[in-house]
Amino acid sequence: KLSTISDVIGYDVSYISKWCNKSMLPAAKMAPEINRSMASLFAQEILSQEILGDFEKTFSTEVCPDNLENTIYTLLKENYSSSCSEASTELKQQTTYKPRILTLANDIYNFFDHELPQMLLDYDDALDVLCTLDVCRFAMYRPSTAYSHLTAKHPVNVKIGIDTDLLYADNNDGLKALYYFINANRAISFDFYDNTLMHTLNTIVVKDRVAIICALDQYNRVNVASVIFDPEKVNQIYVRTLPAFRTADLLAHATEQLEFYQHGYRTDFYNFQFLLTHGFEYLLPQECWDKIINVAKEDYHDEFMALIVAQLQITWEEIFEKNTLDFYVLKSSLMKYIDDGEIIFADVIYHMTPEERKLHIENVLALSKKNRNIQFYVIDDEQLVNKQQMIQFSIFNNRKKLFLKNPGRYHTDVGPYFYSVLSDQLIQRISSYLDDLKNADFCSHYDAESLQTFYDKYSSLVHRMIDLSAFKK
């Protein structure tokens, strides 16, 4: 009985009861004395009841009566140590999984702008994230470069909501904020959903890791945030939140190479818009095509990609003859191309030789004269203060299908290769914005005549820059 043990060791029955149900352990400095007293009591009782054989069977040991007390003491000592270890682990888990309630504005700011991004990067495996908070409002009221210095070393896949009223606003602020947000977080793969079914959930959940439940104020700012770490509860929240992301509400999504080419990019429409942020892979001279195909075969060991390149050669030659094409090119990327000659055609990285770059310029001039519907718009991105580094994704649009391409992905192991835009309304909004861009102060227009005039004036300088680049290798 516990009362008997209590009398012998001098501790109250209630304390001994807590030792038995693991809710408390004796203090470490008192444990040896308690264990010695209990070992003496148990040994006396076993011998008086003549059940030494039962003891030996239970503990799989052989022991003589004279050594019974020491044997029991050793068992008690070992199990006390084991219980301490278990208690420490359990306490650590309780501390780890203890939820946090953030109420102070500074704590909330630090959590979302510093702790959470770093937390996501510290995990050592792929992450699946659900976020029902409106990404447009977040992107508009948070600096676009807030996380751009962080680089994930593993895939991070995020399903996130968009307030379409804000996205499609006439001032285009939501549209621009979303584009800059994608560029700032180009190492993360996003799937964007109309948030109609989720705008009241105010939940961010990282599967198996953490969930954040937010209370918003009248301005849709986070007023209180509850941070939950218990994996079981986190995954319950994940399962409850996932149905809000319906396939029918998907506006745009990150796409891998194979998936992208399986769905194809149709070329039978009349009007094309291209915002190119890396090199200039169009209007290539004939001398380059076989080399690019050989790079796909020999360097990439990719017969499928070689076939894609060969098919595109035929397709684009036809399109360049008669279709309307608007090329938007960043001034900085154009200068870089003149210097290093790098293009990414389909998924093939190819470096144009200095001679090929000169032939490329001549071919651009010749084809633009044959097809007066080919127009060029050079964007002076130096005039876009604090935005120069936020224009990384190229845009390819035929007003029926639109996708974004991430040139940086071809030099890293994280982030999406493409974003496919599924919403017709979003495609039309982006198309209209690019049309309006032609009239911007930082955008210069060149048709065939003005392009030739510019080249005649600066050709010697351009050629010297190209020749000089050969000595930098």
C-alpha cells in the first residue's frame, strides 16, 4: 500500500501517487535516499512472503537473498534515470508545441516579416503552404523586397488567395503589386486562387509544421495572431482549409517544364506581346538553329527538347512573316545580352558567339522591314526607382494564352520555371496593361525605320562592345 511506503520513506501519500502516475518525480538530490529506503522495504516484503522466485521471473534475473536489496536499488536507480529522460523529452515537446498568441503590433510585424520567413527556410524538406490572406493587399502594403534576400534550399509550394476586385482595379496597382511580389519571391512556387470562398478564414498553415490563425481589423491588418505548432492540430487545420482552394477558382499556377509543354502554347492567334527580361531569343539568324538543337542533344541529352526547338523554328518563321508582334525589352537586359550573348530558347541555355550576335542584329533589322507589324519597345528600367530588381519574369502572351517564364530558375534548383495564367479576365487585364505601357515615359518605341536609324548611328559602338566581350571569357 502507498500508506506503508509513506510511513517508511517519510513522504505524503499524495506525492507518492504522483510518482506512480508520472505527473511528478522526486527531486534528484533526494532520489538516492528514497530509492534506498524503498529497496529495503521491498526486499523485506519479498523475502517475508517467500516470492523471490516470482521476482526473478518478472525481472529476468537470478539473485540471492543477501543481494536482493542492492538489486532492487539498482533497478530503481536505472528507472528513475529513464523517467527523468522521458519527462525531459515530454517537457521539451510541450514547450515546443506551446502556442503563441501575438497581440502587440511590433510582435506581429516581427513574426510575419522576420520569424516566419526564416522558419520556412530552416526546415530541411519540401513545404506545402495554404494562405487564405489576400496576396494583393499584402504585396501592396509590404515592401516588395521584404523576403528577396532569402533563398530556400528546398521546394516551397504555396496555395494563396487573391481579392480579384483589388487585382482588377482600374489603377492596376493590384496587378503590378502581384507581379513584383512574384519576382521578389521567385524561389517560391505559388498557385493563385480567387479568394471568394476563403476571405473570412484568415489562415496560414504549413503542412506538418505550423498554423497561424489571424484576427483582422477593419483595415484588413492582422490585429491578433495565434501561432500553433502541435503537428496534429496543424494538420487538422490543413485538412479543414484545403477545400477552400477549388480548382474552378485557380487563376494562375506554377508549372514545371514537362507539364508546360504537354499543354502547349498555341500560336494561331494574330497578336503577340512579349516582355523579355533576359536576352533576346527571337528573330534568330539561320546560323544558330542547328547549334541550339545540337546543344539540346549533346549537352542536355534531351531529344524531346531538341524536337521542340526544331518545331519552334518552323512555327516562328511563319509567324514572323505576317503576324503582329510587340517586343518589350529591358534596357539593362539588352545591354547584358550584347555583353554575354546568353539566351534561353525553350529550356536550352545558349551563348551566342560575338559573330552570331552581329548576325542576329542584322536579321532583326531585315525581318522587321519585311513585316511592318513587328514593333519594339525598350523599357528604361533605370527610371523605375526601387523596381529594377523586381522585373525578372518574362511574359509571353498571344491574348488567348499567357505564361510567365523565370530565367533565374535555369541557374538554381528552386522556384518555378513558368506560371501559366488560366483566367481569361486576368489575361485581358495584363494585355491591356502592356498596351498602355507603350505610352509610358520610360518606354521608347522603335519601328523598322527608327530601329535602322538607331543602328546606323550606334553600330560601330555596339560592334566594339560585342568584340570586347570576347576578351572577357
